[in-house]
Amino acid sequence: MSATDAPVSELREQLEAAERHDFRVALRALLMRPLLPASDDAFGSVRRQAGTLRDWLARETGWSLQVDRSHARLRKTPARLTDTTRGARARAGDPPFSRRRYVLLCLALAALEGEERQTALGRLAEKIVGSVAADDQLAAAGVRFTLESRDERRDLVAVARLLLALKVLRRVDGDETAYVTGAGDALYAVDRTALAAVLATRRPPTTVDAGHLDDQLAAITEEPVPDTPDGRNRAIRQGLTRRLLDDAVLAYDELDEAELAYLTSQRARMLATITEATGLIPEVRAEGIALLDERGDATDLRMPEEGTDGHLTLLLAEHLAEALRERPGQPVPVADLEARTAQLATRHAAHWRKDATDPANAPVLTADAIGRLAALDLVIVSDAGVVPRPPIARYAVDEPTLPPDLQLFDQDTS
């Protein structure tokens, strides 16, 4: 190698490393925010890497990517359509969306389709109230929305804040809190490009005749699979990759025979491909696989997490890990966990927020912690209680022990 070859080689390696980093930043951002606005710090990386991202995503996940000047839209299809543990949240500390909030979100999107460049929260509310009142199917399903209660107005505000976070709406004037209290209104600009990109289905819902929700979900997300060995294997690989990227834990006992056989034979290659692209760190255990996010920028729910709710979730995870060790597979009654929460609130009263120390709030705090643990695939919630799953064992705490030959000197050494 000549003297001039070494600097050229080093420069090439640096450029390749920068390109890999740029791709990784873009992919992690899209996994975190599938509807990514141009204002996001990672949007430049997404635009630069758009072609490479489309190829990787189409090959490894079967997801499509659209990128234009205002936003990027990763059209994700979940591997598990029945997972209800990770509801939408307007803000990080808010409770997950309820059934009514999801209905209001859909009605708000429909109402915005007919709006001009700007609209007010009050006007949007009127259109939603009218839609609910005129729809017999919503009435038959028990959906009621009249804006007569503060809870209903809070639900509407949560929907507006989610649309603000998605950049479908941009606040021009006013405030949502003022609307809840009846002291004012909020004025928004509507981003019609982002609005059109919210729906990510392979088939328009209005073309589906199925009556049951499960059948409707299956119809709007159906993906044809070629009836060949290669086609079936590709569908299995993409489904497994989706779960590894989307779910906290890929548990072996949830896979069918074909999926488990494919993962057993292709695990090393699949994990190498995913970790190279994302920077996530695989943790392979006897019960399944988890991809760990040390940086935390591709994770919507962390464990452990700061604050009262995060601390309580961690302590209940420790308690459930002990229950798993003593009574594997047995549910822990919710009442027992609520009692444990009350005990912990007393013990940590000095540094938990004030309302958390009120015994009357133990059921609400416990329910939130259980929801977090279920979203992290650490527990299964049933009518009998909360069943801890094997991955929760990583949060077990043992009493410290010392080797027999290690002496502790506590006598006077003066």
C-alpha cells in the first residue's frame, strides 16, 4: 500500500461510518414516530436515507415509507392486532386513550377533512357532537358525547393535543385549558398533508363489509402472501422482525411451530441485521428475545423510569418477580397489589408526589403500574389477577451475600 492509500482508506471508512450512523438515526426516529414532521431533528437524516430506508423496510418488515418535504410516513402494520396494552397518549404523563377518546379521534379526523385552513376547538366540538347524535350505530354501541361534563371536554382536549403532537394541527391562538373551563377557545391551522397521512391501512375501511372488529382489522391490514416456500418464509421473517422492533419481548411460547422453527434457524442472521440497522442490543434468554435501547430515543415506555409512577412500577415489578419465583404461573390478586402500593406509599412518602400518598389513590396508581408492566410484556392481566411473566425475573432483588471466606472487620482496630 502506498503512502497515499492509507489516508484514502481511512477517509472511506469514516464516510461509511457516518453513512451508517445517519441511517441508524433515521430508522430509530421513524420507529419512534412513524408520522415524522419536518420539524423533527432527525428529518434531514430520513430525507437523505429515504431510498436505503425504503429498501430495508420493504425487505425486512414489509412496511412502506413515504417521504416528502413536510413529513415522513412509515406505514406500519403491527404483528399483533389484538395487543391493547399500548394505547395512544396525548402526552407522556397522560393516561392511555380510552374507547371514547379513540371514537372522538376518528370523528375529529373526519371533521377536519371538511375544514378550511384553520378551525377552532369549539367548532370541531360542535361537529363531533352532531356526528355522534346523528349516528345510530354509535348510540347502539353506547357512545355518548354531548360536552355537558368536564370529563367529555377533557377527552376532546386529549384528542386535540394528540393531533398537535402529530402536527396535524398547529396552535395559532388560544389554549385548550381555557376551553375545558369555559373561559375561551383555541384556534388551529390544519396541515392537510399530515391529515391525509394519519390513516395507515392497506385497504380503505369504508370498503370493508365485515361486522366484527377482529374481522375488520384483519381486512384492512391483509397482506397477500405468495403460496411458495420463499413467500411463506419471507412473511414469517417480516412478522418476527416487526415483533422484535415493536414489542418489548418476543416470547417463544407465543410463536406457532413454523415461526419458532424459522427463528431457531435464522436467529443469528436476523438479530445481526436488526442490530446493525438500529443499534439496539439483543438480550437472548430461555423464554424469548428482547432488544434493549440503551439510548432511550427509540422507546416510548421506559423501565425503570423517573418519578413516582415509574418508581412504583419498578417496586411492583420487584414484588411480582418474587411472586413468580415462589408461585410460577399463579396470578397475584389486584387487591394484593393495591395493598402493596399503599404500603409503599407510606414508606416513600417523603419523595413521592403528595397525591400518591393518599390511600384512596392506591387503586388508580396500581392500575397505571399494571398497565405499564403489561405494555412491557412483563405481566398478563386476567380476571383472576396479574400473572407475572418470566422476563420480569430480571427485576428481582436478592439480599446481598458474601463469600464464606470473606471476613468483615467491625472490631476496634485502634
